[in-house]
Amino acid sequence: MNNSLTKYGADERFLTLAKEYKDLKLARVISQYKGIYKIIMEEGECLAKVSGKFMNEAYHASDYPAVGDYVMTDGFRKKGETSVIHRVLDRKSVFKRSAAGSKKEMQIVASNVDIIFICMALNNDYNINRLERYMTLSWDSGAKPVIILTKSDLSENIDNILNEVTSVTFTDDIILTTNKDESSYEKIYEYLKPGITGAFIGSSGVGKSTIINHLLGREIIKTSGLRNDDKGRHTTTTRDLILLKDGGIVIDTPGMRELGTGFAETSRGFEDIEELISKCKFSDCTHTGEPGCKVREAIEKGTLDLRRYENYEKIKRENKYAGLNSKEIEKEKLNQMFKSVGGMKKARKYLKDKDKRK
Ligand SMILES: Nc1nc2c(ncn2[C@@H]2O[C@H](COP(=O)(O)OP(=O)(O)OP(=O)(O)O)[C@@H](O)[C@H]2O)c(=O)[nH]1
Ligand SMILES: [Zn+2]
């Protein structure tokens, strides 16, 4: 059943899940706009909406379908009619971010991405801390990270950079690209095999569109410079999930491009640090000078890079604040600041006393 959807990434897992819904038909969401979804089915593309029951039962923004989702619908509809989505199949990977204007709601940016291509340009965009954060974000999502170092024509010490990237990310999945040599993009195809869904993240201007255009073999997404017209980015295409002629699938949405790491868990990519922490003498060690602290020990011995450790701490702090509103963040920061003097209560008293003294 639905085997033509295999082309669009539906693997055994989803085909099996779909079989449980006898009366419904499998589809994949290829774009969305204000409650209307464009989906691809065996018969082709059509528009869809979620059912009333779905809306009643949806509790979080993330319960709604997102680009990349496999959904169960009541069937294909011809132009002018809309299909009805009844279910979202369990996601195998998911990219989230805080929903606009909401404290705790998470919005799905894209789902069921197999490979996330982390793009970083080898000019002043290159930043090892950011790369580390992107790695964390990828591992958390469930997608496999592959690093693309773009604009290799602009760098003179590629070997040093490659060494640094390898030692920090523990991965060999690194691709160097330059638009001065088209063949440098070939390696991307080795990852984007038929049925595999990829997405590209990285700062603006690193060359994501240049790569995607290359994969598409035509100018669907206009590269920067032409883009700042009044029509915005996605006027040239209505699809955010694109099937390449060589088989891979690419998800490219504004949300995907803007992904940060504020909400990412820290553990992935920092296993060595967490391992050290677990061995500190005190379970509540703050790694700021306690005896028997394995973290400090490693930093002093030079086996743990201080910069990496500080980046780990930074991500942890940011995670703590993710999902809190500004007032809560303020409170949390004060708590943090006054932890050493006995917490908020004392801090408040201290601030009051200080006020009185004025
Ligand atoms: N020197 C050099 N320039 C490149 C390379 N790849 C892309 N560029 C240029 O960099 C600029 C930005 O490229 P884009 O592909 O639009 O960057 P992007 O990451 O898609 O940017 P956003 O759409 O803003 O996210 C363009 O002027 C490209 O021509 C490269 O390998 N080397
Ligand atoms: Zn410690």
C-alpha cells in the first residue's frame, strides 16, 4: 500500500503504522499555511485540513501537523476540495522552537528529518561554539548531523579548522564545499540517498540556498541579494518539502533556517563532560573549586578544554531559561546569582537593607 510514498520518505516504520488505520490513507505534509496543509499522496498533491475532532483533542501546538509529518487522511481530493487529516503518525525526529508569544508552547518547525546538514562558512562565520550548539540541537532532534563547511575558497588554514572541528564534534561526517568547484557538492548526494530527508541549518548567508539550488539543479530559491524584495522568500515555491530528481528529499522552510539552540538538551555531544561530572566527589559539585572535582582536574591536566566546558555551561544556562517568561528568567537569574549567599530570600532582604541604607 502507498508504496509510491516511499519516494517521499515513507519507510517501513511509517507504512506499518499506517496499516493500523484501515479506512484512512497515508500522506506526507509538504507545506503548511495557517491551518491549510499541502500534502502528497499516492495520487499526487492536494490540500488538507485537520478534522474538528482533531482540533478538539489537540492540546499543544506541537500536536498539529508540521512539514515533514506523515498523516492519515480520509483520502485524495481533486483541485478545489480539501482532504481531512485525522492523525499525525509518531515522529521519528522533530525540530522545535518556542511558539511566538508563548512561554511554554513548542512549535514544530519540521519533522522526520533524517539528516541535518549544519552549514558553516569558512570566513568570519566560522565559530566552533556555535557549531557545537548546532550539533547538540541535531542530536536532540533525532536527526543525524552532517557538517558542511562552505566557502572553502575563502579559507587558508583548512587543515587546522578540520582538526578543530573533528576534535570538538567527534564526527567524520564533514563536507567541504565551494561554489568555485561544483564537484564539491557531490558528497552531499552520498548522504541524501533516495527516501532520505535532509534539512539545512546555519547562519544567514553561509550558502544554504546555493547548495539547495545546486541540488535542485535550478533556481527555485533565489540567493541573497535578489531576495530582499517586497514579496518575501517563499514566493517562488509553494513547497517546503522538495523531492530531488536523484531521490533525496529536502525540507527548506524559513523556520528551519532560523533555528537556534535555546531549547536544546545538553547531553548529546558533551558525553565526556557529563561523564566527568558524574565522577565528581560531591553529587552537587558546582565545579568551582570543590575537592575531588573531576571537571577542574581535567581542565588543569589539559584533557578538557576550558572553552568547551564554558560553552557546555552556557548551553545549560540557556536551557534553564528556555520556556520561561522574562519575569521568571529574571527571578531565576537572581536565584542563580544569590545561590552562594543563601538564595532569593536572603537576596531580597539584602536588596531591601541596601535600599534603606540609601
Ligand atoms: N566565496 C564564496 N561565496 C559563496 C559560496 N557559496 C555561496 N556564496 C555566496 O554567498 C552569498 C549567500 O549565499 P546564500 O546561498 O544565499 O546563503 P544562505 O545561507 O541561503 O542565506 P539565507 O537564505 O539568508 O539563509 C551569495 O552571494 C553566494 O553567491 C562559496 O562557496 N564561496
Ligand atoms: Zn566537579
